[in-house]
Amino acid sequence: MPSPLSIGLSSPILPPKHHPHSSRPSRQTTMATPSSSSSSSSWSSTSLIEYVGQGGGHVGDDLVLLFHHIEYACKRIAALVASPYNSTLSKRMPLPSSSADRDAPKPLDILSNEIILSSLRNSGKVAVMASEEDDTPVWISDDGPYVVVTDPLDGSRNIEASIPTGTIFGIYKRLAELDHLPKEEKALLNSLQAGTRLVAAGYVLYSSATIFCTSFGSGTHAFTLDHSTGDFILTHPSLKIPPRGQIYSVNDARYFDWPEGLRKYIDTVRQGKGRYPKKYSARYICSLVADLHRTLLYGGVAMNPRDHLRLVYEANPLSFLVEQAGGKGSDGKNRILSIQPIKLHQRLPLFLGSLEDMDELESYGDVQQKVNPGYEV
């Protein structure tokens, strides 16, 4: 019987291979193209790496190669999450004794972090990685052109209940003007770039399907893992969030901790008395990637109104994706991507969703929760 710790770290998934004379990864997926006489249900399959490598994201060879390694890491994490040993891994660390321990790293978080760090090292294209699981950024290479920030396994505390989890990442260019600084200082400053400087971002949803949703600044696109070939196949090109939905996603067990503006907004839309004259429904998974993925597809708004989600690892990458899909990311008052991070693990409220829903929500003014009973962090 294999060791639980070997799952994901010694995955049967083949490692990335490269042509000896090219910086781009090899592409072996066969394009499936229907004949011109096919019906309207005809389709063609394009893998993530093919899409990026053939100019779909208008990116260079370095970013193509980096995505190849991120894709590989996420396939390993997907195998880890689906493994029958993940419950064993979860039990290797005691349950939190207080609410302050709720976000303490779990074994699966740590393994996922190691998998991503290993893949970024192997890419040769990353200068520094900043992770939600690490106190400080990890300097990888002096000449790597990119900086990667990541939440390796969001929602992992729900994994024993088979609730969807996800990986979140953002990619920046290394700031060459900081190269003269000491390693620790330039690692931190490179990681504290504003979201407006993102080159690319994405999340990978581990659920009934494994979905890689990404943007290079020219639209948001989602790819679904084909387990028969090991490729992420383009299934949602140029994904557009509806301008208005009919769903709000929030932990409304905290209703009485909310400010008046947020309570009034929720009361109004679920009674069908808002700008959209239909009653809204509540859908809340308590897994950020899963709640956002549903919101991107169906519209509405997903939120955590208290100072809880991390600007660098979660809010910036996800807001980038939402904006590229035609939506909006806000802390309730300000555009997320315009906020300059001042601390690596800086927390803030996060509201993501359809443009019209977000504008209506913000019109209520006081929507940021300032009282956090039971939450010391």
C-alpha cells in the first residue's frame, strides 16, 4: 500500500517534457476537428498549452513554459485531493482548538505548497514564489522573469466532506529595478505588486470536474481536465459573467454581525424589491473557488464582508479574472486591483460578481463587516 505522503509527490502523471531545441513544452494532443458537414453541436478540442502556445493568450515562450509547469502541478494536486488517503493526511494534524486555528496549515495544504514550489523551480522561469502557506516569500532564481503568488489549496478544511477545493495563483513580472537589493527585501517587494500589474491569473477547481480558469489580460477562459488524455481542454472560451444574476453567496449565519447597509441589501434582493424585480436565492458552499466559479457562470455576487480574505493570494488574482470576464471585484468601497498591498498576508473584505449586482450592492454604502465575534484573525 502506498504511503499517503507519496500521493501527489510521486504521481503517475508524466512530468513535463521539452523539445531539446525549444523553450516551449512539447504539444502532443491531437486536435479533433469535425467535418464541415457536422451539425451545430460540432466541436474541436484545444488544450490549455496549445491555446497558450499558439497565441491564444498572446504570450511569449517563457509564460507558455511556466503555464506548462503550473498545469502539471495542479494535475498532481487534483490526484492528491481525489486520493482515498486524503482523509488520512487530514487526521495527521489535530482539529483546531479555537477559531484562531481555523486557517492553520493542514497537511494537504503543505503538500500542495511543496508540489507548486517544486514545479516553479523546475520551470526555470520564476524568481520568487509567495504562498499563503509561507510566512515569507521564497526566492527561487535571480534570472527568473516572473513572480508567482498562490493559495495552493483553498477550502482544504472542508475536504473530508468532499466539498470542492481549489488552487489560486497570480503571475507578475519580476521588477528588475529591485535586483540590487538584498534577497529577502526584493523577494518581498516583488510579491507586493498591485493587482493592476498582473500578467496572468487563474484558479483550478477540484470538484466533479477539474477546471482550470485563467486569463492573460485578454478575456477569461476555462479548460476542463480530460482524464483520458491528461489534457485541460478549452470548454468555456471568452467566458462572460452575466451583467446581473439572481444569486447571492455569503455566510448569512453572520447576518446580525453585518452593518446596516449589507443587511438592507440582502433583505431587499431576496424579497425581489431591488433594482431587479425578482427574488434572489442564496447559494453558499464556503469554498471561495467554487462559489466564484458558479458566480462567473450564472451571475450574481459572491462575498465575504469581513477582513478575512488575503489581498495578495486570493483577492487580486480572482478580481483579475472577474474583471476580464466583464464583472467587478471590490472591498465594498474600492476596486481590489487598485489597492496597493502593504503586507504579504494583508486581509480585507471581498465582493466579486456581476457588474450591475456589484454596483447595486455598493450603493448601500456600509457593507464591510467590522465586528468579528468568534474570529480573532
